[in-house]
Amino acid sequence: MAEGDRDHDYAIDIASIISYMKNQMVVDGSLTMSTGFSIFRIPAAVSRHNMRAYMPSAFSIGPFHHGNVLLKPAERIKWKYLLGLLARLSNPNPGLITRLPNPDSDRALESLTEVICDVQREARREYAGSIGLSVSEFVKLLVLDGCFVIELFRKKAYPGLIHMDDPIFTVSRTLQFLYHDLILLENQIPWLVLEILFDRTKSTSVDEKPLVELAIEFFGDIFSTVRPPIRPLLEKRHGSCKHILDLLRNSLVLPSSIKVPPKKIFAWQPMPSASSLKEAGIILRRAKYSDSILDVKFRKGVLEIPTLLINENTESLFLNLISLELYSPNYEGFITSYALLFDNLIQTTTDMKILCDSQVIRNWLHLEDATRIFNQSYEDYACVRDNYYALLAAEVDEYCQTRKYYYVRRWQVYRGELKRVYFRHPWALISTIAASVMLILTFLQTLFTFLYR
């Protein structure tokens, strides 16, 4: 082959490669990413450690797990809930709900679909990367899943809406699956969609509470035995809530007094374990009055920590919240810092028992399982940018050092006093030794007299 022919073939190869690469950059939807996204797939490097913590167990909500064969059975429940909602809208009398579509329910469905079509672009911007759905499929998904979620919240708040054949509230394990699946970051739909659907399906005979309150009531004591206040969420709900997981985070952050770290840079000073704190004389105490579990305080040798509830969903909840903070734009690492604080406090089952005995933790799991949540799950998050408990850890460390210095100084004072009074000259030393020997012999004589009496 002539040299010119080889050059021609080489040029053709380059042209085809460039064409392919340009085509991929244009058509690959996964390269399109909103700068304000809040729903995304967990990086494989993170999820590989604990797949169950990030994957839905029964229900797919949103586009990322839509079509999963293992989650198909739950799709029938979602359609059943949508049908029940449409029937109630067309016939408000709960005792006469129709089972078949009718003109009124058709109009209601059309209205819901139209309103979601109007906001589908805004909703799509909440997702990072490709979702693998057409616009029409995406709208259908938002209507179905959104109506299912708001009906779920309504039924939990208003038991009169629950029918005898309800597949969720009549089978307790199904509800437990939902508590897990609705907190997953990959399993979210925009709060904007939920709120619009809720407002369009409101009924004066049913709805007495806002959607925010229904959602908080649905999850109940997911963080603590004390339910978070609703008012901060209602006051800042517009533009501040992205989805359900974000709402749960807001329920901790908004009422808390946690502050941005001071400008002074603290070296990474981990909090000592609970057993080490106890040995140092620090008292671990449950905070009696607190609106958020984040409000950990230290004052005069007492570390006050609001009660944290540990149940079967605690690990998934914290791991998904941490992922939201670390991989979404414009999130501060409040929950991540809190998790790392407990990672420091809990090193062994002994530490866990100390926190349980002091009522800082209310544990619904085996002691070993609860301990494992905090000392094995956060190895990928040790590089958090801001430690919001850095000042707290510094104060505890300073107290421990001061207390240690106090005991050392007290021993030095006692030793000096002993030396000054009893060891000033040889005769004082001899007298002290003789008195000590006499005291010991007197004690032994008394002991033997008592034993051989």
C-alpha cells in the first residue's frame, strides 16, 4: 500500500472517531446536569458498602428505580390508591366510593395531569443525569407516584379513609417497607409535585392539616421520641424543601441552634468515646428540653445530648442524609458532623450501653447491631469539609486536660506536703516508718484475735 493510501485511511479513522465523540456529547442525556439538582444516584464507591441502605425494598418512587422487576408487585397498590383518590374526588361521600372510572374522575385525572405537565421541566431539574424516560412517561410517573404518597400520608393521619382491603395499613410489614423506601435519596420525587397534587386534591371534609404536617406525622418518631416542631417548617417551606428526605433534614436543622464553625480553624480533634468521657469525670446526660437532636451542648463538665432513637431504619436514614449533604450543591454538613460525633462517641458496645443507660440513646435493636451502625458505616465521610462540632470537641478536650492537670497538681501538692511534714530530717522519717509499722501490727493483732477467738 502506498504511503498516500495509508495517510488517507488514517484521516478517515480520525474523522469517524471525532464524529462519534461529538455525537455522544450531544445525545447522551446523562451529561445534562442541573446545577440545582437534589435527587441523584448514589456513587457506586459509596453504595458498594451497604446496598440495602440505598435501595428500595418494595416500592419504587420516582424514575431511578422505575421498571425494576423486583418492585413491580407494588405498582398495583399505587394504581389502587390513585383510583381511590379519583373516586373520592368525584364522590366525596367516603361510604359510597365508586370502584370504576366515571366522567368526574376522568376530569379530575385530566386536571392533575395538566398541572403536572406545566411543572415537569422544573421537576426534571431536580434530577441529576439521565432518567431514561420520555416527557409523557415522566409526567405519568409523577402523577401516579405523587398521588400515592399524598394518599399514604392522608390515610395515616385520617384512619377513616382506610378501607378494609387496604394492602398497606392492614399488613404491618408493608408499612415498614414504606418507612424505609420513602427516605431513600434515589427514591424521591420533587416536593413541588407533591404540594401541587395535594392542593388540587384537597377536600374540606377530609383535609385539616398542611402537607408538611402530614409528612412529619407519617414518619413520627423516626429521629427521636420527641416529634420536631412544625412551625419552622411551615414558615420556611417555600423554596426551602426539595423532597421528603430534605424535609426530614429541615425538621432537624431549622429548629436547631447549631452554628457555623468559627473562623478560627480547629484541627480535627475527635470527641473521646463515651467510656473515655466517663473515666475523665464528664457526665453524659439526656437533654430534657430540645427541639432538635443536633443541639448537643457542653457546660461545666456535663455533656447534654438530646435523645436519639435507633431503629431498623436509622442506618439508611443517616447514610442517605449524609449523601444528600456531601454530593448535592449548596448543602451544609450538619447531619454529617452529627453522625461523625456519634461515630467518635460509640467505639464499643460498652460505649453504646453507657449512652443507653444515660437515656441519650433509645435503642430498639440488639446492642451489637446498634453499635455497628455508628462505627462501621461512615468510613467514606471522614473528609467532611466543616466540622460543626469542632468547638464542642475543643471545649471537651480542654476540660479533660484541665481536669487531668488538676489531679496531677493535687497529687504533687499532697506529695510535697507529706515530704515537708514527715520527711524533713532523718528522725522524722524514722518516726513515720515506726508509726506505720506499729499501726500495721496493731491491725494484724486485732484481725487475728477476731479470727481465732
